[in-house]
Amino acid sequence: MGHDFESHDLDEIEEFIARSYASIRFRIRSPARNRFHASQNPLGPISLDHADYGFDADYAVEPLGRLLFFGVESGGFPHVETEGVRNSHGVGEVFLVAQPDRPYAGRQAHARFSATALEPSLLSQVASSAPSRIDTPVRLTGYRPVSPAAGRQLLHTVTFLREHVAADPAMRESPLIASTAPQLLAATVLSTFPSTALTDPTIEDRHDAHSATLRRAMAFIDDHPHHDISVADIAAAAHVTIRAVQYAFRRRGITPMGYLRTVRLHQAHQELLAADPTTGVTVTQIAARWGFFHSGRFARYYRTTHGCTPYRTLTRAVS
């Protein structure tokens, strides 16, 4: 559940930020009252927060231990400095504030922004090799998006997750959604920022991407659609790297997560067929149980596969 904090007391503001993120020290630049408001929306290993500063200040922050991205809505950050790199960021921009193990400093000018945090291990979970083949964790190598379009896509994803997933108790309490949402965010971050993730299959990966690998991967998915599984789990079950299992599926014109979605869609279909709509069960509830937290997208997938809406399937026997 979200948590709001508001204060005009600088000591209280610093204490809140230290408790929520990392130790911080401000040097106030504006004579106005130090109004500050923040809302926190944790969702497993990610947090979809929002902050509004009613003052100008210089600041210095200790290492966060997590990845933190700011999406500027108004005001700005005339400078942000970490590891000797200095940038400025204005309205409409999103940026990585610092590496998890590095301090950062800068200045904010009446900034209102989204503050999105995630555990660094999520990047490796989504994009790196299976545990037996990985050497180093995936690491972001830049503070700015690879393109303005990529930055806008990340901001759109953050807004959707904060307003339609974290804010909905039914969504937050669904185990599959609670696991899928962080993976979606991590995948979007990896497509937004330059990183050390290697996405092309190596010679060994291509050699491992044979039909037996595909059969093992599909069997694992078929047996575990109700569990929180990632591409790394599928690759580990098939005893190959993530890139090898992705390449094996690609040869069939699909992706591992696309196949998992098809299996979960079939399970949702079976549950809709068996459900009694007079008991109050809804399409949204059934979709959420199978990891579909966007009802409109679920309806499109379902209509494409089954030729009708999920609601029609649920109410087929009701006059």
C-alpha cells in the first residue's frame, strides 16, 4: 500500500529520505518554506515513488545500494554529478542518478518527479546468462537513455505500473503480477539505458539451441505456468544460457515469454469456461490470477486466440 509523507521541516525531510533511500544533506538556496511531499508505492523488489520539492537546494547523497531513476515532470536538476560525470536534466527527461555503490550530488530546482527504484539483480535476472554460465552481474553503463523515444517508453511504463498496478490492491496481491511487474520494469530499463547485457547468442548458444532444448524449455513452462518463472528459470531448467533458449524459441518464431503467455492464456480460458458468473467472479480476477494485469491487453490476446471476448466466455451460459 502507498505511503504519503509531507513536511516543511528540513531535518524531518532529510530523515525521511535517509530512511527511504540513503543519507542526504541539503543546502537551501531559496528563501521559501521547505515544502516537501512524497508518495511511496513499493511493489516487491521495485518502488514506484513520486516526489515534489517546493524549494531549491544543493544536495549530497550517500550510495543508494539500488538503481534509482528520476523522471522530471516540472522544475529540474541543473546539475547531477557522480563518478566525475556531470549532467543536467529538465522536464520530460528520465535519468539514472548514480550507480548503486556510488554517491552523487547536485542541485534540484523546485523539482517534481517520479523516483523509481529497483534491485540491480533484477537486470541480471531478466537479461544475463543462467547461473552456471554467468561471470559478472549486468550493469548499466550510462546515465541517459539511448534515445528520447526509449526514455519516453520508460516513463510510460513507470506511470502505468504506479497508477494501475501498485495503486490497485487486487493487482498488488496477485503473486504473478507482483513478479511480472518488476520484470517488465527491468526489461524496459535494459532497453532504455546502455548496459553490459549481451543479447546476441554466442557460437556455444547457437550450438545449444537444438530441438531437445526447446522441448525441455516448453515442458518446464507447461508444468509451471502458475509459478513466478523468468527466462533465467526456463534456461536453467533446459541446462543452457538464456541466449540459447531464446535462440531456440526464435527458430520457431516465438519467444520464451510469449510461449509462457500462451500457456497462461489457455489456463485463463479454462478457468473462464469453468467459472460461474453468478458467484461474482470477474474476468479481471481470473486474468490477474494468471499474470495479466492489463485488462485491455488481456482481452486483445484472448480475442485473437479464441475469437471472442473473455467476458463472453464467462457469461456464455447466462441468459
